[in-house]
Amino acid sequence: MSAFDENPYSMYFAQFAGKLEQHLRKNGISCEDADRIIEASSQIYFEKMGSSASKLAKMLKRQDPANVFIDSAHRAIERHIPEAKDTFGSQTEISRAIR
């Protein structure tokens, strides 16, 4: 079993990533570029979701998986397609796509 499978947030990520891929493809992004963006966003997402060192810190600072995904996807899109950060790569548009 991989670390991805053991992470309780992987189910959320998989759901959001599928919707993000559809959103990117609808906006003319190639499959290859969409995969790169999703891979980059997964690194950011899982780093943020697993960054709390203690259980107490995690309980006090619960993060909504959807909001973390939106921020992660926005940052990944900004890195790979800077001109899209204000259009289909904006946090508002990503939020609409995954909800």
C-alpha cells in the first residue's frame, strides 16, 4: 500500500483531481499538461494536509480539503500556465469546477 492510499485525504484529492482534469481539458489544456498540473497540485495538497506535527495541532487547525485543493491547484496552474491564473485557473473558477 502506498503513502497515497494510507492518507485519509487521498479520496478527496482523487475526486477533486478528476473534476479539475475535466475543467482543464474543457479549457483547451492537453492531457499531458493537465497531468503535470495535477501532479504538482498533489504535492502541494498532501504537504499541506499532512504538515501538522501533532494530533493536537491537527485538531485545532482543521483544514477543509476542498479549500486546500483549490489553493494547491491554483498554485500549480500558476507555475505551469501563468497566463491562466486570472481566467480558468483562478481560485474562483477552480472552486466552481470542483464543487
